[in-house]
Amino acid sequence: MVDAQAAQSGWTAAQTAVVVVAVIAILGGVVSASVTYTLNQRAARRERQAKAFAEALNAVEDYAEMPYRIRRRRDTPEARYDLTDEVSKIQSRLAYHQALLQIEAPEVAASYAALVRATKIQAGRQMRQAWQQPVLTTDADMNLQVRYPRNQVDAARGTCISSMRNALRRHRARHAPTLPTANSDQPQIPRVAGEGDH
């Protein structure tokens, strides 16, 4: 009866099928585009966060490296000025990254603040000691043959990296071990004689 009425009004089952297929195709395209857009936005956010995390960690490493740079300073007022200016710039970068993480990734901000605090305490003490050492005068002296300890920095760094991994929500990376930096305290890794001397 319905087919008879549709036939009388000039509308056929074939036309209905064409309309239904077209609507399904349009809806499928919209859903597909929406899903693709959402996934692309999520990937872009993850990439942006990963970059922000890496830059934040880089600022910490720059601060932790300062005792070595101070120890190898030239004996000129300009060199002293340049080093103190560099420390100020790094402090500014650390503050910037702390604020950025509070905005972009609040779940990471506390562990990053703890990392910055540990680095300032441990490396800050080492910087004071480095300034009190005599200026190095020979090329041979530049190989300090001693590493400044990083145990507090490394512990806080490991916690911070775990927070960052969780924030990125990458399941396979969550359980990966935190890799040491070149200057990390890693007693379980045997050192080759002469390797790692800063």
C-alpha cells in the first residue's frame, strides 16, 4: 500500500534508496572528518606538550651544567659577567617553564617545580664551590677528572619524567626506564676508564 502511494506520488523505491545511500555517505564523511580532526588535534597537543616538556628539561640541564662552565671560566671580568648573565637567563627560562607547565600541564607542574628546586639546591651549591676554585690555566686542567654529584637532581628528574609520560598518555612509554643523562649518577652502569670525565 505504501509502495502504491509512493508510486502514485511519483516517488519510487529506487529514489529512496539513492537518497538513503547519499545521506549515509554524507554522515559517514562527516563522522570520518570529525574523528580525523579530533585525532589530529590530540596528536598535535601531544606533540606540543612533548616539545614543552623537552625544553623544560633542557633548561634544568643547562643549570646543572653551570658548575662545570664556572670551573672552566677564563680569568677576565667579561667571562665572569657572561657566566653570571647566563645563570640569570637560565633562571628566567626555569621560571618561564614552571609557569607554562602550570597552564598547559598542571599535573606535571609540581614534579617539575620539585626538579627545579632540587637542581637549584644541588647545582647551586656546586656553583658556589666552583667560583671559589682557582682559575684553570692549562689545557690539561680543563679535563676536571671529577664529576659533580647529581643524585638529588637525578631522583627528581626521574619523578618528573614519569609525570610527563603519564601526561602524554603513551601507554608503551609509561613503563620505560628513565634514561640517565651524560652526567647522571648511575653507579650500576660500569664506567670505562677516562669515559665520562667532565
